[in-house]
Amino acid sequence: MALEEIKEFDSELHDAMKQELSRQRKSIELIPSENFASARVLAASGSVLTNKYSEGYPGKRYYGGNEFIDKVERLAIERAKALFGVPHANVQPYSGSPANFAIYFSICNPGDTIMGQNLTDGGHLTHGWKTSMSGQIFKSVPYHVTQAGYIDIEEARSLAEANRPRLIWIGASAYPRALPFKEFSEIADSVGAYLVADISHIAGLVVAGMHESPAKYVHIIMTTTQKTMRGPRGAIIMATKKGLEKDPELADKIDKTVFPGMQGGPHDHTTAAMAIAFKEAMSQEFKDYAKQMLLNSKALAEAMKKRGFKLVTDGTDNHMVLVDLTNYGKGFGVFAQDALDSIGITVNKNTIPKDPSSPFYPSGIRMGTPAVTTRGMKEAQMSEIAELISMCISEVKDSKLPENKDERQEYLKSFKKSLEENKALENLREKVMALCERFPLYPGLEY
Ligand SMILES: *Cc1c(COP(=O)(O)O)cnc(C)c1O
């Protein structure tokens, strides 16, 4: 239904939505935090559950008429607990960032010391970066990765001993290797800190057994549900058995911080979509998906290396590949992202360890396989994609970011213009479209 009605009522908006569906269909989506939710998840997200107010928790609401919403939320909670092997789950956080703030305010006071992986070393903004409120409300002591790109466990240990943080984060947005949960639990336990695993990126791998679970090592687990979990945009906060042993009131503190501490009414339509995504994640089909996502990531890494690209840590353990483009020049990630965009391959520019440039003009790109794997692509397509990337980047290899910051905008503008006029890129764009057509996305869906 619905889309027809939007079309008649608001053609301007309808056009934009139609174009977005077409963009998703006609491009190769390699941003590792993105995915394609199932039609079931989309249906629940766009359902009449959006109409309801249900502040509170199942059985304890501030509004009437919640008997069916209670059912929905209980399903989501029970499935989350079973999937992650934890005794407590709160499924109400609006997204990963507010969930992380709810965790801070459940166990920390303003001014407390916290530790997280530095943003430009692959960490997330909300783990204490200076432009996030998390870096302003708390005393942030970031840990880093080594020159080789691995989390510097020794540095984290000595920083923890010297600074005695209240909370330590383990989890990242741009880190291609397995997370050292066990090592971090030893560090956190030795200084009495809460250890929180933010598995937003790898949750789908964790539930499928393709990445070690943090459940027995950490006190709290947070994950978004829209990334490798392939669900709606939302997040869950879980207290582990270890967490409840450290603080028997932990579950209660988390619930009270989420509501009424930080949020009002939960997004019941999202909760329903989560319940579906969790049920999907329990299936053999999802396990196969996660396995293929990993095989694809390794195949993409090998195919890039074969074409002479340098990878951070020289490979991957998860769904993500970080390409170090410093040999093309400082800040080359910007050119790579724009050039790839112009042929319909979507990646994001990203800093690499000890980046000689800045987060806005970084020297690498981040790619991942969650979305292309959902489309049904396999190892052979990862080679095809690496070849397209390689040919595309060689078209723009001579672009150099001006040292003078005032000249950069102008240079980038003329760079973008040159992309439009490049016949070789046009040719690659057609190859990308042909590849996409072989792997239809949302067949039958019409906007
Ligand atoms: C994506 C992500 C988040 C934030 O999630 P949003 O839903 O975008 O707010 C938090 N932590 C990590 C590690 C992430 O990758």
C-alpha cells in the first residue's frame, strides 16, 4: 500500500525515495555498517505500531492499551537474551549512540575517567572522542592501535593502571581483527573497572559463532541492530551474568537510565522489527549468511592484496577490510571514495593507524561485506569487485591533496568534475550496473 499514497500526496518526496531505492539496487554497497533488512523487518518498521505510546516496561506501563505491545517487547527481549546468552536485555534504546550514553549514566558520574579505543584508531565517537559529549562529560583516556594496526593491549594495560578508569570500552567501528575480550577482562578486573563490549559492528558474527562472544568476559554488552544483525535502526543493552555478579542492581540501573533517565516512549515498531530480526538470526540461513560474509571479506582482502593494495593488519578476521592508501599520497581516501562513488561502488574514507592526514581527509578507505553478502554475492564477485576498484583507483592515482588547506575545496571540486568527464569511469559504471543486475535487491518491490 503506502508508497502509492505517498506518490499521490507528495511527489517530491516520493521521487527522492524512489531514487534511493534505485541507488541501492544499482550500486555495490561496501560500507561495513550498512545492510539490507528483510522485507519482513521493513514491514514491521513501517507498521501501525508506530502509533503507540508505551513508556515503561512490559507489565509496568504509564499508558493503557499496551497488552499487545507488551507481547511484542517480551518477544524481542527473550530472543535477545537467548541469542546473546545473557540474563538481561533492554531493547528500547533509539540507536547505538544513545544506548552508549545510557550505559555511561548507569554506571558512571560526570567527571569519571573512561577508556575507549581512539576514534582515529578505529574506535567510535561515543567512546570518549573530544567532539562527542562523551569526551566532554567524562575524563577520556584513549588507547590506540600499534603501527601494525592491532589494539595495543600493553598500552591499554598501563593506561588503566595509571588512570584507574570507571569504565573501559572494547569494540570499534573500523577494526578488521578479532576483539581481545579476554585480555581486556583481565585489565578491567585488575583495576576494578566495568568492561563494556560495544559489538555494534560484529554482532551478526557473534550470534552466528563466527566471532568469539564477549558474554563471559564483560559486564555489559551493547549492540546496534541495523548493521551485521540486519535488523531495524535501534540498539540493545544487555547485562551479563558477570555484570550482575559485580553489581546485582546493574539490570535495574540500565533500565532506569534508558527510561525515564534518557528516553520517553520506546519505538514499538522498531521493537517489533527487532523481534523479527532476532528470529531470523536464530536460523540456519543466518548462520550460513554470517559464514559467507566472512568468506567474502577474506576473499575481498586477498583480491585487493593481489592487486597491490596494502591492508591494515594485512588482512581481516571479520566483515571488514581497511585499505591503507598512503602510498598514493596523504589524504588519498577522499579521492578514492569519490571516484568509487562515481562508478557506483560505495565505500567510506577512513583514517588508518598513525594516519599522516586528518579524519576529514584520511588516507584510507573502509569496506565491508554485510550488504553484498545479503544480495547473494560470493567469493567470485569479490574478485570482480576488487578488479573494478583497482581499475577505478588507477584512473585517479595522480590526484594529490593540496598541502595548503585553502586550496583543497577548489581542487576537490575540479576533481569531481574530472570524474564526470572520464570515459573509462563511465565504462566501469556500466560494469558495476551489470554486476548488480545479476543480484536483484528486493525483487518485486515497487516504489
Ligand atoms: C555504529 C556504532 C555505534 C552507534 O550507532 P548509531 O546507531 O549510529 O548511533 C556505536 N558504537 C559502534 C562501535 C558503532 O559501530
